[in-house]
Amino acid sequence: MHQSNFLKWSLLVICLLAILAGLFQLGKLVGLAIYSDSFSFNSIEIWQVGLISSGIWGVFEFFRTMKKLKVSPKYN
């Protein structure tokens, strides 16, 4: 396998992990907002915002890398 493609595939794995972490954190905060009486926006911490932001980055980077993999030449 070509090294560049290996790096792209490893980036895809990292993006998927970031997406999962962001979705989990977003779901947790939405669940707390809906079902908890003591939830307030002041209780959201910076690491939670960071995880959600990394999930958003992961989505965009995932699609950008997928486009690069489709365009890149095939090595036989």
C-alpha cells in the first residue's frame, strides 16, 4: 500500500473516532437538557465544547479525505 493512502486511511479512522466522541457528547448534553431539571448552559464545560467541535471537524475532514481517496491514482 502506498504511504500516502495509508495516511489517508488512518486519518479516516481518526475522523470516525472524533465524530463518535462528538455525537456522544452532543447526545449526552441534549439528553440532560431535555430530562434534567438542574441543567443550565452554564454547566457546559470547555472539554464538552471541544469534543463537539472535534466531531464537527471530523465530519468535514472525513468527506474531504474520501474525495481525495477517490481522486488519487491507483497503484497496482
